[in-house]
Amino acid sequence: MIKVKLGGKLKDLAGLDEIVIDKDVKTVRELINELKSRNPKLGEILEELFPSGKDTSTPMSTVVILVNGHPITFTGGLDTELYPGDEVKIDEIVITQLVGGG
């Protein structure tokens, strides 16, 4: 069992802040694909953030993924291995600057 905690827009789209995955997923990449297939609304945003055909070891720069509190950028990117009992936190951080003038 792997606990997935969602934050921000992902939490709002899924309609919940935690998903428990009982299926055997071995990497963060497999976990993302499993989440895409489970919830159509969440799947749409995850497809934007992690396109199916994209061959990369890291998520887009606006995405923060932690496995047991550690950023996956230091543990193998999307190929970070997962084990039963792991907790994965996925959030999208978007910072915008409003500019006004006159």
C-alpha cells in the first residue's frame, strides 16, 4: 500500500487529498500512470504535467513530488523506487506575478 497525498489544484480536481494505492507500483512513474487511470479529472491534469510519451526522469518544474519527505529530484526522478508503506506527496506550485500599469 502506498499513500498519495495531493495538494493544491490536484487535490481540488480529485475531490480528495489522499489516495491509497494497493496495486503493486514500483516507481513514481508507474504511480503517476496508475493515478491517471483512476480518476478522469485528475488524469487530465496529470497528463498535462506528465505527458504519456515524454521520456524524462524529472517532472515539469512546477511539480513537486516528495517520497517520504524527500524530493525525487535527488532520488532518481520519476524512476524513484517505491516500497509498501511509502508516502508520496504531489503538488503543483504555480507562481505568477501581476503587473499593472497606467
